[in-house]
Amino acid sequence: MAPIREATILHADLDAFYASVEQLLDPTLRRRPIAVGGGVVLAASYEARARGVVAGMPGWRARQLCPGIRFVGGHFTEYQRLGDRVIDVLHDFTPFVERVSIDEAFLDVAGAVHLFGSPGGIARAIRRRVRTEIGLPISVGVARTKSLAKVASQVAKPDGLVVVAPDRERAFLDPLPVELIWGVGRVTKQRLTDVGIRTIGDLAAARGDVLEHLLGHAAGSKLASQASAVDPRPIELTRPTSSIGAQAALGRRRAEPDLVRATIGFLADRVAGRLRASGRAARTVTVRVRFTGLRSVTRSLTFPVALSSTLTLTESATELVGNVLTAKPEEREITLLAVSLSNLVPERGLQLELPLPVDDERRRPGTAAGSARWGVDRSVDAIRTRFGRDAVGYATVLFSDTGSVPDAFRELAERRNVPDDDARA
């Protein structure tokens, strides 16, 4: 297929979405610094961000930075409802809409210009309708590729529009900070900064072997392509999920065994439940441990067969984290733990195995131990479906403080695409 020559890709991104919804629902909060949450900042308005308040920050720290900040509880059903309404507006202009999270989407309007005018005009119409019909601010970037449109929408924030003409791409990209590239989080930014790469222009001009040494072949090649405005990805109307994951920001906590067990148990419970709800099992479990100074270590384990047992995944992930901590005795504090499942396959039922000796029957669903865990999980899922998530669960999860972030917010946030090791909204 010939490359797209015109700027017909839009990236529409609602501004400070959760906080903006709260300000919409309560007009007295408008133009005031607010945060969704309490003990932890789940989301912050632009007024609060201007004072240094960011998502994941402890509530006490947010109050120090911004004494007048107002904390509010989240209206999670409203987030979903209003996010869906915005997507409906986008579909009024084109059927080619790729929703990448609750509050952002890509559009291809190449086939809509004869009906609605230029891509820039379509973007202005979208912004006008979202503001007048729904009451929310939205920023839109228009460009030739998805990655470039994403950068443009970030430059447009808050509540703006940026159109990047094909003949102005280099002039637009080169002076921008490198962290605006999709996939450059705090860790990657620091690695690039350490070798003098601070702008997208610097990244585009960097030697391939330098990037490969810093980031690995795949990540280095991908970022170099995006910095050079090369992105052949089309709009995807359906987005197959290749992995399922969850993470917990811990602030700065000592790497105690009880903390690790409780946090990993909570995360594994979440991802295993979502895995079973999708009718799939996983062959690979991966953990990520982040220490102070943004240093991260990742470890993974691939099972002989795909499985979906909460307890087995918890044990395996806890073992992996233990291996990381044993290998890093100098690291006394951790700031984040993450669990993800990959190599996903359909799980249509339980196939019992012959009672033959195996290395670890807990990691084989068809053994006596594995099938018992399989049955327990399905019973837990059924009870939660009927009576709610808190009705039943493993004691280490139910009686820990890892659930301080509301489940409804986690479910919304876990639908977001989180690049590298952080997210920007």
C-alpha cells in the first residue's frame, strides 16, 4: 500500500479527563485546583498540576505543594458514560475510529473530507461539539501518521488544536522535548538525556547503534522511526490484546516480604480475574520491580502449559520478585510493582491429566492440585459477579491496604495504553 501523503490522521485526547468530569459535574470546582482521590492522587486538574501535583502522589504531599487543593471522590460511571459519548461524536464523522483508552482515540478522516471539509476543519468541529454537547475540553492533533498526530495533540494541550502539514514535519518535531514521543517515559528519557539526546531532532539524528545499545534493537528502532515521522501503522478498528497487566505505585517502601506478598497477591488477583473473564489463559507471567532513582528490573517465567489460576500466578510472580530482590541486595526500597500476563491463548475448558509424576503439579491445570485451584477460581468469579468484588477473595488481598485505589478507577485506568514506565494525560 502506498504511504499516506496527506495529514488525515487525528488524535483526539480529552484534557485532564477525570478531573474535568468532576469540574463539569460540580461547577463550584471549575478553575480550582482539584484532585480525584484522597490518600493517593488518582488524577489532578491542570490548576493543581501547575503547582506540581501529579497522579500517584501521596495526598499529604499534594496538600503541601498546593494548600488550597480540593480532593473529591470519583464518579466512575460518569467517566465511562461521558467517554463513550465522546466516541459517539467521533463516529459521526468517520467509522474509522480506533479507541486506545477511555479518553483518547485515533481517527482516519481521509474518506470524510468530501462531506465535512478539511481534516483541520473536522478537528475544529469535533472540538466544538464535544465542548458544547458534552461540556468537556479536548485537544486534537492532525498529522500524516498516528505517532505524529499523538505528538501534535500533546503540544495542543490544554484544549487546543495543532495541524502538522506534511512539508512542516521536521520543523515541527525537531525542537520538541524527546518525552513527547509515544513510548518515552521517565526511564527512557533519562537514558537519552545521559547521552545528550534531549529533543526529537536529537533522537532523529542519533546513530542507530547508540540507540540500540541504550534501549535495545526493537525499542531503539521504533523510537528512531517515530522521531523521523515514519509510522506505517493503520487505524485499527479492533485492537487484539496481547497481554494483561496491572501495577501498584508504592511511594517509597522497604522491600519487606509481607509487602511484596500482599501487593503481588492483589495484582495477580486482578489480572487473573480479567484473564478468565476474557476466556483465556496465559503461558508467561512477567513482573517489574522499580526501585528509587527510577531503576527498574523485569523478570519473566514461561509455564509448560497455559493457565489462569490466581494462586499459581501469585506464587510464581512472588517468586520472581524474590529473585530480583535477592539479586539486588543493595536496593532497600521499592516504589512500584507490576504483574503482566502474555502468550495468551483461548481457555475453553479443563482437560484432566493422568496421575503421572510432574515437576510441579500446581502449574498444570489438569492435575489434582491444578484442577482444585481451577474450581476455586470459578467459584470466586461467580460470587463476585453476583455480589461484588469485595464479597470473597484471598485473605492476604482482602486485609491488605493495596486496595486503597478504588477498583472502579483501576478498571478504567487499566484500559489505558501506558507507554514505557509512566503515563501522561
